[in-house]
Amino acid sequence: MSDAYLYLGLSGLLTVLLWVPYIAARALQWGIPTFLHNYPKGYPAVEPTPPLWAQRAKRAHLNMVETLPAFAVVLIAAIQLGADAAFVGGAAQLFFFARIAHAVVYTLGVPALRTPTYLVSWGAILAIGASLLG
């Protein structure tokens, strides 16, 4: 099960790192002194509009924050209940790389690929869950 745990850990790290692009955009847009002193004047009523790519990066991060708990719970349950280690590890790897693709595609604004990459990661979670039943 080391592959499964490896990709669970990497998925957690990815979740943390997906925060960086849109926070960097905010720091550059607001200016470092304003960013470091909390919020610009009038925030949140008057918030500078971030670039579209940064807005999409933030949504990709939030989507991963919402998805990671389900992935973690299903993966840990599968490991604890003795599901096939190679299968769970492979599905965890698929989840991880699909989430990287999803974040890139979402941030770049490629709508035709955003949903399919998400569905691949979602399918990986469902496949791990199905391994609990068999």
C-alpha cells in the first residue's frame, strides 16, 4: 500500500501548493506592502478584481480542497479493509495526475478538458470505493 499512501501524501501536498498561484497574483496586484498588511482599503466591498487566470486557479484549489477528504477517506478505508494494494495504488496515482491536469487545464481556461480531467479523478475515487465491495 505504499503507492497508495505516496499518492495520498502527494495529493495533500498538491492541495497546499495550488494555493500559491492565486496568492502570488494577489500579492503582485495589491502590492507587497498592502498584501503583508492584510487587505487593501475598502476590502471586501471594494476588492481589486484579480486576473481571470488567478480566479480560475483559486477555484481549482477550492475544488481540490473539496475533493481531497473523500479521496483520503475512501483510500484509507480501502487500505484498512484489505483491498488489492496494486489496484488502490494505481487508482491513487491516476487520481493524483488527473488532479494536476485538472488544475493546469482549469487555470489556463480550457473548458473542454476541465470536466473530463475532473471526472477521471472522480472515477478513480469511485474505483477505489468499488474495490471495497469486491
